[in-house]
Amino acid sequence: MEFTKQVLKRASLSEYRAFLLNDDDGDVRDYEPYDKALQESCKPIYDRLATIYEKDSINHDNAISDLHDALKAHESVFIEIGMKIGARIISSLL
């Protein structure tokens, strides 16, 4: 998931430092474990929904859509919380 890689890359202090001081891309890190964990965590849910709605593709698609909507809402909340916490930590370091 490229999104995870980009968000985490831009959230590091070294990335901010490199950008502000050197207009540099910063350091490169391995984001694969995060992406793999996200993919593996979703598989059982998708498999279960496929079993439940085996012969009902319309409701299956609706359930997947509802799941994605819920996950987006959770993601938005947790990103905002993480950014606020990160800002507090950074301001306390200054």
C-alpha cells in the first residue's frame, strides 16, 4: 500500500529536517511490514463476507462498501489523533 509508505515517510522528524534544511527527500525505510499487516488483517473479513454472501453478489458488494466506509472513518479519526499527538510531542521538544 503506497499510501501507508507515503504517510509514514512524511511523518518523520528526519523527513521534516531534510525538507526544511536541504530540500532533500530524506531517508528511505522499509514500509513493507506495515503494508503486509494491513493486507493480512483484512483477508479473514473478506473471506467471511464471501462465505456469508456466496450467492448474493449485490449484498456482498454492499457489505464490502459499508466495511470500507467504516474503515475510512476510523482511519480519519486515528490519523487526526496521531497528528495531534505528534504535534504535541514535537512542541514539547522545542
